[in-house]
Amino acid sequence: MNLKRYVVLPMMAAALFGCAQHESDDTAKIMTVNVGPELVDCVGVGPMKCMVVDGNYFYDQIDGFEFESGSEYTLKIKRTQRFTPENAPADASLYRYELIEVLEKR
């Protein structure tokens, strides 16, 4: 009986951890985007400077990416959902962005 407990408990824990990891992978999306050469004035929570990504103001940051004014970029990034839409704070982005690779800098 004790041996069964020592075998079943770790297996159940491994199954639960595996499910949790799978859920976060479901929200990840690999994207290729184009970043414009200048930061522009925009208003989020307050006045700020935004990158222009695929022709639209981009209010977030891309972790691992260092923007240099005057250069245009093509990037491969990973977008991961940080919150469920129902639980997202009003002043926070629903997504987290992470640089995978700078495909082109011109």
C-alpha cells in the first residue's frame, strides 16, 4: 500500500505540471513583424513614445530587442498571453512579446 502511494503521487504531480506547461504553450504565437525607423508620440496611460509595428502604434516592449532610431527592422517575435481577457488589468497589455531573432536591419 505504501509503495503504491510513492509511485502514484509523483506520477500525478508530473501529469499536473505537464498540463500547466501545455496551457501556456497554447497561447504562444510566433510572428514576423516590421518595425519603423522612428519612435512616434502616442498616448497610452499617459503620453509616451511608441514604435510603429506593421504600420500601427505599438504600446508594448519587445523583451530582448534594442530599438535604434533610424533603422528599420524585420523581427521574429513570440507573443504570449499573460492574462485571460476577463482578468487583464485595465492598464496592462494582454500579451508579452519576446524577440526570437532580428531577421533584417536596414
